[in-house]
Amino acid sequence: MRRGMSARLVVRFRRWVVAAIAVGALLFVAGSIWAGFDQVQAALARFAWPWLLPILGLTLVNYGLRFLKWHYLLGRLGVRMPLGEDLWNFAAGLAMVISPGKAGELLKPYVVRERLGTPMARTIPALVTERLTDGIAMLILASLGVTTYAGDKVHYLTIPAAIIAAGIAVLASKRMSMAILGACEGLPLVGRFVHKLEEMYLAMRTCLAPAPLVLTLALSMVAWGAECVGFWLVFHGLGIDASLDASIFIYAFATVAGGAMPGGLGVADGALAGGAVALVPGLDHASAVAAAMIIRVATLWFGVLLGAGALFKLSSMLGGKLDLDQARAASEEPGEGAGTGT
């Protein structure tokens, strides 16, 4: 039975990878048509590939700092996941970025439950906080250059920033939040989940208290700033004198724009290439497409590759008991998580 569950996840992951690669290939074709196949091939051939090593190193800095953030948030919730096991867990989660609706993100809380018995209602807030602080960091990084490079698109940043700020304000008021949850008790379908939502809310307050919020946001800023610098190095590898501030803005804005898509596929790729053409003086379309391709390989696809290896290790670590359907069902089941947590 456990082997069957693991096999289903592996099969599903393979389908996601195949679909994502297909979309990536279509994007490559579309970009090459836009810029010219021969010109894009020439730009890629011109890239000084030794630059890829420091670019990948900066990506690993991003992953490493985000792992520290995730592990720290678990600790704030009193969940003592062994460091090595949690590292495999986090690494496997990198592969889940290509899952439809990012449902695969539930893998990390699910693994913690399987290893420690901790209810997912208690650890999902760590996941939400991790991703939330990533989003806030990218909004901040993008805002540093938005008035300079895209003053007419400020609303793309201010609207999500206002929604996030309003959400945090509601979470900060325990009286208001508990009153809202209390009002939900009489609602059909929702009412039976209220006690779990209360548990999640209290955990969210722990994760988003001022000290952990500042610390995790600082880690996110450095982590995603590292990948922005990596994009700047891609331009240098192509022999293009792009400014660091423009590179940071393009990468951060493209990441925010693609946030709703699995892996940002399509939206982030287009924003990277289009933004580079618009904001890097003298940059031709082919070099912009090549730069977008290289940074996506060094960030998205590098992470998926690492995550795929970690996924198989994680499945072995759990004795094959690894299934996203179970994870999703467990997160929705009112009585899940009878374990002690630590």
C-alpha cells in the first residue's frame, strides 16, 4: 500500500515535469520566433558559461536561507524536526513549485506530520508565513525601482501590498480574528472546520509576531536579492553592461507577476525578456530571450532538479508513505493530526 502511494506521487510528479517542460519548450519556441532562432542561438553561444557557477551558487544561497527560515518557523511553533530530515523535506518542496495550483506545497507540512505526528493545522501556518515573507520581500525589491523603471505599473505592487497589509492587520487583532471565526461556526461546510482554523490562526500569530516577522523578512530579502544578483551576472556573461538596480527590478517584478502560475511559467519568462528589452539600453531581443532562459534554468529548473532527487530520498525516508492526495485530505479533515507534535 505504501509503495502504491509513493508510486502515485512519482507518476504525478513526472506528469507535472513533462507538462512543465512542454510549456517551457513552447516558451522557448515562442521567444525564438519573437527574437529569431538564429539570433537566440548565437546569443546563447556567446554566453560565457563559467559565469553559470556563481549564478548557481547564488541560487543555492537563496535555497539555503529559505530553508533556515522554514526550519526557524517550525521551531517557533515548538516543532523539533531533525535538521537533516527537514533539509530533505525542504529540498523536495522545491520540486513542488510546478504543481498545479501549487498544491504540492502541502508536502512539507505533511512530511512533518508523518515523521512527528504534528497536526498539519499547526504547521501549515509556517508554510504560509514562509511563502508570505517571500512575496513581501519580492514586492519590496521590486518597489525599489518601480518609480524609476515602470511608474505606470506601480499598482501591480501597491494592490497586493495593500491586501497583505490588511490581512496582517486582521491577524494582529486577536479579538477581531476570533470574532470572525466565531461567526463562521454557524455556516454550512465551514462551521466544522472552525476549531482547526482557530488552531491555525494561533500558530499564524506566533509566526507573524514582530520579531519572527522581521527576521524571516530579512532572510527573504537577502535570499531573493541573491537571485536578483544572479540575473545581473547573466547579463555580464552575455557581455551586456546592465545595471544592478535594473536587473533587481526586472527579476523581482517578473517574479511577482508570475507568482500565481506554477513556477511562474509563461508570465515570469515573458516579463523577464520583455522587461530586459525595455530597461537595458541597447539590448536586442535575442539577448533578452537568452538571458531569461539562462536565469530560469539556473533558478526554476535547477530547483526542480534538486527537488526531484530529494523527493525520492524523502519517499525512502518515509518508507514509501508519500502521497499528495493524503496530504490534501489530511489538511481538510477536521480530526486529523492526533499526534503529539514534538
